[in-house]
Amino acid sequence: MAAEPQQSALDELAGRRFSLYPAIRGIEHNEWTLERDTWSEILIKNETSGQELWIPRNHLGEISSSDSPVLILGLKRELEFKAGSVVAYRKVVVSMPETPAVRHARDEQKAPPEPPRSELVSGTDAKTFRLLAIALSIGLTIALVGFVGVVVGFHNPLEYFFRPDTTTADQRYLTLASGDNYHDIVAKMAKPEKEQWVSSEEDELQFQALWYGSRAYIVVLMGGTRADMRYIGTIHDPSRRVLDSATQVGGGDTAPLMRNLPKF
């Protein structure tokens, strides 16, 4: 940036015409003479219009070494004549309205960048993850059912969740004992509504079913011959779930035998 001219340089302007560069905006003729100066500014006069202006010294630049074709007094910045005085010129920036295309392009530039391709999960991968999650859930469910089966000790773990209705009209079958024969049962329970031999006469073990349909259970007898049949338990009708099993003389009961009766 050009230095402010010394007083000796300004003295050279006395009585001489000069032009300003750049010319002051708002003034048509650019030919001046120096009228007087102070420590902070100079007074110049327009040779065509006679107009006088004060120019701050800090706006002054260098003076040309030659007056051919005209002596030049440089200005450090562009000035303009405004409201009766000289001020620094400022360019006015007019904001043009955005067109839809420009606005769309600007919005696209502001949009967040897409994540790296390595961070994206494809549709196939997402489906695989879902299948793995489903398989894991099924496996945990099966493991839980098995654990409950071991702890609770029932024959089929699923039966714990889907127990059939085994309600009966009464529980008179609980009065029966392993030594009771057909006549003892009839005396305690009344005559059955239906009687059925489950096994054939040639079988080594004979099974007889006494139906008490209105009470929703079946009393079962077993023996080596049909003349020697004894009570072994009671099952629910129609679920065939074991309701009672007889206690054996040597210990234990007939529950395993009741769960494996011949189909009838």
C-alpha cells in the first residue's frame, strides 16, 4: 500500500492542476488544485465547478513524478461524494432471488454425506439377521421347555403348557385300592354304565375297563385271568389322562402301567 505523501510532496501541488486516481464518484470533472492543508486533511478545489472538498490525509497516496499528460495524486481507496462530503465508497451487493434450481442445488450441498458403503447393511444381511434372531428365540424356548421338564418332572414338557381338562363329576375312585375286585368296585362305585374287555382271552395279562361316562372317568382292572381281576387305576374320559394309580405291595404304584395301557 502506498505511503501517505510527505508535506514536501504536497508542497509540489501548490499552484498546479492535478487529477485524482481513482476519481471521486459522484463528481463529473476530475481536475483539481490544492487550496490549503492541515495536519489531518487537505482542501482541494474543482477547476471546472469551483466545488471545494476536504480530503483526509490518511486517504492520500503517492504523487506521480511526471505531469505528462497530467499530474496525478493517488488515493489509497475509492471515494465518493455523498451528502456534501467525501466518504469511502462501499459497493452495494444486491441479493438476487433464488430460482428453484439454485435452491435445490443448495439443499443438496447441505444434505449430510451418505455413510460409507461398509457401514450400510444390505437387505440380504438384514434378512439373515432376522432369521438368526428367530432361530435363537426358538432354541431358547425349546431349552426352557426342556429345563422345566427336568425340574418339574412331567413326562411331556409341552403338556405343562397344554394341559387337557380333566374335571370329573366326583372323585369316588380315590376310595378304591389295589386289592379291590369287580364286586368291591361295584359296591363302592355302583354298577358301571359300560364294561369292556381291553385284551383278548389269549393274552397273558387281562385288562377290563369299567365306564362311568356321566362321571367322566374309566376304572381299569388287571389280572392273570378274567376270574382274578384287581383294580390298578382310573383314567379320565375322554382325555385318557391318569387320574389315580394303585399302590403296589412291594412299593411304587401302577402309574407307568396306566400310561401304557392297550388302546381302547
